[in-house]
Amino acid sequence: MKLKQKPPLASHKTLPSPSPQFFMSLRDLAFWYRSAKADSALSRLQREHGVQEGFDRLYSQSPDPWGYLVPHFRYQRLKYEKSMAMLPARRYSSVLDVGCGLGVFTRMVAPHCDSALGMELSSVAVEQAMRLSENVPNIAFAQGDILQIDSVLRDENAFDLILVADVLYYLALLSDEVLTTVTRSIVQRLPPGGLILLVNHYFFDLDSQSRTVRQIHNAMEASPSLQLVREQRHPFFLASLYEKCVEGENELQPK
């Protein structure tokens, strides 16, 4: 594991880390196979029916296409737990989960916040996420496109934590210009001192997807409004924590 951390952060308490255990089991090989099949099916459906309709048809054909709800797949659960452990241990007022899918990460963060909103392109996935979250009173879901976030979320400074996990590499057009626009739209939803937790699959720059992931993280880090405060690289994901600057300073640093 590679860990990049600014020294002042060492004095800040974070959320609990998961108990040490091997990151994946042999069963997780089936997770990767299932994920590859889902990605292949999604590409075909989007070529035939368009981006949003492709996601809707995929979730209609398979209620859990990537296997995030399968309990014996250890990788995804530990990935989110380890990523959450990077967050400062405090109560969050309002959390946004961008591209929430079935709301797995949204439900995990719910105990640490007053309210959480999951935003997802697929209306079929939103309906399923709502059913899966019926017993979690501080969660809501909304259908929306990250490329048109202003039409869904009109209020600026509305969230003090935004989760962006496993979503940006599904953009139909992935360029530095698009990533800059998306980053700007997300940052506008944060007050000064608000946090973005960016999480993606990552295979140590050995494949094209990992290079795409590094492009995504670099674009986020390039925002003049954000400061990278912590980054972790594990088998097989990359997680970065950013803070919206306060007059060029980082709130997590001692004053």
C-alpha cells in the first residue's frame, strides 16, 4: 500500500478502520468476472440505446449487475470501509453520493451524517436503492446526470461531504475538459472546508483503466479550489480525499 499524507493530518482522528483481514478471497475472482461481464453488457446496451437507457436496461436485466450486494464478495465492502476510514471522525451534516447505484456506499455513510442523498443516472437503480434503504430514515435518492448536476442540485454549499466512487470512468466522453467541468460542478456544492472522497478501481498503472483513473484523480487535484489532503493506494483501488480551500488554506491543517 502506498500512502501519501500531509504531516499535519496525523493529529486528526479519522473514522474507524476495518479489522485487518486479507483484502480478497478466492470468491472475489467471481466478482471481477461478474464486473467485467456487466461492463461489457453496459457498453453494448449503450451503443444500442444510449447512455441512460443502457444503464436502465442493465439494471432491469440484472438487479445487481456488478454484485455489490453479494455478501461473500469481500473486495467491495472492504474497499468502501477503508476509504471511509480516511475521513475525519466528525458528524457530517449533509452527504451527497454521486453515481450511487444501489446505494451501498450511501447506506454505509448514513450512520455518520444527519442526511444523505444518493444521485444516480438510472431510474431503475434509484427505485431499487429506495427499496433497499426503506429502514434507513436519513437517506433519500434522486435520478440525475452528473453532467447536468445543476438541474438536479440547485443549492450551492449544500453538502459538507461528497462521495464520488466508481462512477466517473463511465462517462461517455472522458476528457480533461469534461472532468474539469464535472469537478467544478461538484465543488460548487461544497462550502469552504467541505470534503470530496474520490474512489476508483486501480491496478498500478498496468492497464488502460488504471491510467484513466489516474487521469480522473489528477483532474480533481488540479482544481484551484481543492487541496489533496490524503491519498491511499490499495490492491486494487485508489482513494483520494480533497478539501475545498478556505482562502487558499486547508481547514484540516492546524492554524
